[in-house]
Amino acid sequence: MDGPRKPGGFLKPRSGFATTAIHAGQEAEKWKSAAVVPPIVTSTTFKQVAPAEHSGFEYGRSGNPMRNTLEECLAALDGGNHGFAFASGLGAITSIVAMLSKGDHIVAMDELYGGTSLLFRNVISRLGIDVTFADITDLGVLCNALQDNTKMLWIETPTNPLMKVVDIGNTVRIVKRRGPILVVVDNTFLTPYLQRPLEFGADIVVYSLTKYMNGHSDVVMGAAVVDEQAVAEKLRFLQNAMGIVPSPFDCYLVNRSLKTLALRMEKHRETSMIVARYLERHPLIEEVMHPGLKSHKCHDIAKKQTAGHSGVFSFRHAGELEHSKKLLSGLKIFTLAESLGGYESLAELPSLMTHASVPEQLRTELGITHTLIRLSIGLEDAQDLVRDLDQALHYAFNDTDIYVDHLRPSQIRPSVDHIRFPGPASDENVSPERPPDN
């Protein structure tokens, strides 16, 4: 992904991304009807010319024309040679970890998606695979966590929900000096449109396709993309042997959604910057965790390896748990719900929702407190989302001393009328002024 940069210093999205998403693996000549839209094949079995002689498909678990079409497109978008679709993101993660053996060791980011954390802590450990959780953003901590039997490094970047950014390239170089350690990057938050980990040395990229890649909150699916043939052969065997495969219809839906991925990610990126800048200026907000902001401590790393940030980010307010609950209940456009990456904007409280399975002491140490709110910015108009947050913050705090303590008299009931809601703009050039109405 390294190459020309756009205003603000982020990498430019790869040239031809949208074209690849629309055409890779979709050649109409692959099916006899020559249909422009890939057909859904629901058959679980396929006729063979002779015993053990088939035309590429024999049984639905082993392969399906629609699934293969999706997998080819996924691989192309990430710049890999092999793509694999699974029944869920956790299904993909389970299959990847199954490449290891009893006695092997994994180093994983200490801040993980709640489902991954639950799998690693409560399931994988019972199978004789040890897991060490460490802050991989600190390369010294990473080096100390590596052991002689370390076989896999598990990275989420940006992390969930605190939005820390791992320097993929430097991390890979350090790890590979210690031996043949597989580096896995969960790229769910950014998609290959904004970040392509294989280009920075990762061995496997994993996704919850449920999120941005599908983008419509109506499919549960996962995926993995790899470059090396040897890794692909192991994963292909496990995909078939473990049977964690998606339905042809779900594959069709995700394949269709990829055609608008570039357009959707641009909108998510643009609107999330506007909302983040509004929150950053709000006196009741103590911290906004958005890698696109200059104030983010990992902003420079993000610029080095991404084409910008997506629509998911977190913020911390000045109140308590009661204010979080009241704020979330006061939202009119944002929906209180888990997940992310859909066309609709969501808000949630990680400490009680997505990360409730993380041990309480660890949540506290990481900073996943009751005042941390995670947003998933959808495709609505930016001004509507800003005004919704504005009225919800007012509703949550207006009858408390906190509200008065944090606001000067001129700021009580802060207005959003001064905020400009521009058309396409770079992440660094969102003007605080609103243009005159026409």
C-alpha cells in the first residue's frame, strides 16, 4: 500500500480498488449462462464424469462456485493469492489457530475483540496451546513475551475498543528474527481498502465479514487471506476438515456488498472525522480515540500504514456509569447495539456489552471503563449524527454538577450550528465553520 499520499499524510487507497472489487473472480465465462451477476449454486453435491473425476466441485463443504467466486475476490482485494470464507469471524479465527499443535505458544494483543479474547482464554488454553497477552504496541514488551515455542503472533490494529495502532512492519521484522512465527492481523476495522497487512509482511489477514465488508448487518461470516502456498494448503485442509463454511446465499450477499465497499468506506471515513472533531471540542469529552486525529498518540503510525480510518472509534466522557446509560438511552438516530460496520450508526458501552467477557480487573487495567463509549458511524448525514450526540450529551448531563463544572456560561447547551459539514474532504481538512445556507 506504500506509495503516493493524499493531503494529511495518509496513504492513498490503492489505484483500481473499486474496479478489482467489481471484477476480480467475476468473469461471466466461468458459468455456462454467462450471467453478469454470479449465480447462486445451492447444490450440495456435483455430478462426476467418472469415479473421482470431477470438474472442480464434488461436495458443498469442500467447495461451491459462489463461495469460490467470493474467495477469489477477497484475495485480490488484499493482494494475496488465496482467500478463504468461513461461517463467522470466530470460525476463521478457530481454523487459523487449529494450524497449531499442543505445546505451541501464541502472543496476542492484550486488548482484543471480546469474542477472540473469550476463545483464547477459555477454549484454546484447554487444548494445550498457551497464550500470552501483551501490549504489542510496545516492542520491548513484545520481545519479552516471545518464547522458544512461540508459533503465532496475533495482532488487532486498530485495537478494539481503545483504537491503539500496531506498527505492522516493524513488529513483523522483530518477530521474524526470532524464527518461523506466523503473524496474523485482524483487519476487520479497516478492510483492505484502508489497510493491507500482507504488504507489511503479515502471513494471514483475518476478517469478520459481518462488519464493513458486508456492511448491511444481515450476514454473519468470516474470512482469511494468505499469500504463501504452504500456509494456504494448511488452511484449506482445515476449512474443509472442520466444516466451518458459509452458505452460498450468504456468500452471494457479501460478494455483492464488496462492489460498494470503496464508496462506503469513503463515507464512513469522512463522517467519522466530522463526528470525532465535534467530540474532541466538546468540554464534557475527556478523550477521543480516533487514529485519524492528530491528537491520537498513534497518528503517525496510522499515516504510515493506512489510507485513513474507518467509522468506528471511542470516546471517554467526564461522568460516571449512570451518565453513559443516560447518554445511550437518549440517542435518537444512533442505535444501542453491538457490532459495527453497517450502514446504520451504532453506539455501545464496551464494559457491559462487547467486552463484558473480559475479566473486570483486566478491563480496568486496559482502560475499558464505564465512561468509555464506542461508536460505529454509519452512512447517515453527518450533521444529523452530530446533533444527535449533542442532544444526548445535554440530556445525560444537564441536571448534574458535572455539566456546570465543565462548561463556561457561554458554553451551556453548546451549539452545533458553527460546525461545517463538508462534502468530500481529507482527514486533516475538516473546517470548523459552517457555510451559509443556500
